[in-house]
Amino acid sequence: MEAQADTEVVITNTNRDIIKTSSPIDSATQFILEKENFSHAEGGHILQSDWKKEKYIATVSPFNDGKGNQGYVYMLKSTDHIQAFITHLNRHFLLAIVLILLFLFITIIFLLKVLTKPLVSMKEATKKISNGDFSVTVPIKSNDEIGELSKSIQSLANDLNYLKKERNEFLASISHELRTPLTYIKGYADIGRRKTLSETERMKYLYIIHEESERVYLLLQELFDLAKMDQNMFTIQTERVNLKQFISSIYEKARLVFHNQEKELLFMCTSEPIVDIDPRRFEQVILNLLDNALKYSPEKSITLIEVQSMNNEILIKLQDEGNGIPSEDLPHIFNRLYRVDKSRSRLTGGFGLGLAIVKEIVEAHNADIIVESKVGEGTCFIIRLKEISDENRTIS
Ligand code: ADP
């Protein structure tokens, strides 16, 4: 039995003299055999159970074969196997812990990289932006808050880049606009100073100088208006106005100018619409639009100002029979210094600022302006304003 079960058996008599043993007695076995403090009652008794420290775990059981033979059976199980197994297990646990720690470390490094990389690139992008370099590209990958933030930074950079480009173009155009009349002024002033010049010639040159200075003055005036609008120094003071009477008085003034150029101006308004507008600013809007109709329409053409009420809205339409605006230019005509035909516009005296001013003023009134045009047929500007309802129509 003991040969198969890896267990040592020692049989002693009641005096604990060894009768039989399965293997030679060593000191550890001897120590167990000498233990006194166990119950002599029937049934087994555990003599030694500490498998960590002792060489054996051991039990003792009394026996009586009924033929007068009595004694004890000691069963000793070697702890070598258990200890070796536990040492083996410990080694595995240690390896598992090392592997888990390594995995955790790699995961943390990876997560830190994944989380901090976009933040680092956003930090670099904002640093570049603050140094004036707006051509940055922020990587947008995720759809979470970090992705949103990087999208916002990207759109901020794009907007600033666009503004920078626009500002440079704007400055270049202004320099160009100023250079041309100033060259004329300087050139004609030089000629005008010649002593040999006749009085008629001098007057002719003085007239040109005056014309060109007027141009510069007008340009600076319009630029100043736009600058005020940009700096929010531009405020509109609205009043409750009868639009029919208001446009009618502008019409009366403008009609003569049209007439002098062999052109016709008509006004149509069938109702008495009441609106809240800044009369001085709004007059500038209508005059700018009429000025364009006059500049870009041929002789004998008709320009019509029509006011219509529609669903609590007032439409002011200015329809001319001029040369029209090509469809590719239509989206840009409200941009500053934009002119469809640069050379011809210079002859007619425009800087491409009139419509930009019109748009700013109309939008300051919480209204909007659109344009429809066909080349060779004419152009129609439509301003949409909010109408004051019947119960609030009292004019101050
Ligand atoms: P400008 O002082 O050059 O007229 P605007 O800002 O008033 O500047 O107009 C921008 C451009 O739009 C003009 O240069 C012109 O080419 C075009 N435009 C404006 N109004 C009309 C119109 N009624 N008919 C044809 N072209 C127009």
C-alpha cells in the first residue's frame, strides 16, 4: 500500500518499539515517533500538519488485531512534493504578476500617448496661431470632446488665415486705388507749375487735379464708413417711418439726375407700409443702389423702385435695365473693393465699396438684401424689411 501511495508507514508496539517500517528511519521520523502528546483513544490522531516547515505530515492510529497484538500505525507523508509544487506555483504567480505589471505599464503608456498626442498637437497648433502662423493643420480623428476641440481650433485657424489673406488683398487694393489718382494729381500738378502754360491749359489741369482729389476723398470717406461699421462704432437710430413717403422724397431728388442723363426713374407703392429704419442710413442705401442703376444702365432705360407688402414683410425692389452682372460675379459683388469690370468701373467712378456699405447698413437693420441679375437684361436688388403690424403703426 505504502509503496504505491508515496507514504511511509511505521508500526510500533504499545511501547513504541518499531515492529515494522516501510523505509529506514531518519531523524525526522524518529522525532515523530517520540511524540507523546496524542490521544490513545481509537481513531487517528494528527501528529504533525505543518507542511511548510516539517519534512513530514504525520498521523498515528492505535491498532488491536484481536489476537493480542496491539500498537500504533504511524503514517508519514513527505512534504517534499507539496513544497516543490508550491514553489513552482509561486514562481508562476510571480511571472504572472510581472507580466500583468508589464501589460499595465504598456497599456498606460499607450493610453497616455493616445490621449495626450492630440492635446500636444493642439497645444502646438495654438502656439503657432498665437505666433501669427495660421496655416496649421490639427489632426481631427475622434468624434468626442477632444475631436470637437480640435475641430474648433482648426476652424479658428482657417478663419484667421482667411481674414489675414483678405486683409492683405484689401490693403493691396486700397494702395492700388490710391496710387492711381495720386499719380494723376502729382503728374498734373507738375505740368501745372510750368510757367509757359496758358491759363486755359492750367485750368484744365487744375480741374483734373480737383476731380482726382474728389475721388481720393470719396474713397477715404467710404473706407472710414466701413471702418466705423467694423469697429461697432456704427449705430443705427431707428425711427418709425412711412416708407412710401420716405422713398418718395428720395425718388423726387433722384428722378432729376436720371432725367439729366436721358434715363427714367419710376416709383410704385400701392400701400402705406410702416417700418423702423434709420432714415439717414437708409437713404444712403437707396442712393447707393440708385447710383449703381444710373452708372450701369444705358440711355433711355427705365429704373423702377417698387415697394410691396408680403406676409408682414416689406420688399423694396430696385429693378434696372442695365448691362446686368455675370452669374459668376454675383456672389462677390457685396465684397469690399469688388468690381465686375475693373477698367470700366474706374471710368464710371466706382471703388467697389458701395454695395459693401449697403449690405452692412441693411444687416444692421436686421434686414437682408439679395440680387438677381441677367447680363444684357438688367439687375434687381431686393431688400426685405420687417413691417410694423397694424396696432403699432403710430409714427413718432
Ligand atoms: P462700384 O462703386 O464699383 O459701383 P459697388 O460695390 O456699388 O461698387 O458695386 C460692385 C460692382 O457690382 C460694380 O463694380 C458693378 O460691376 C456691379 N454692379 C453693382 N450694381 C450694378 C447694377 N445695377 N448693374 C450692373 N452691375 C452692377
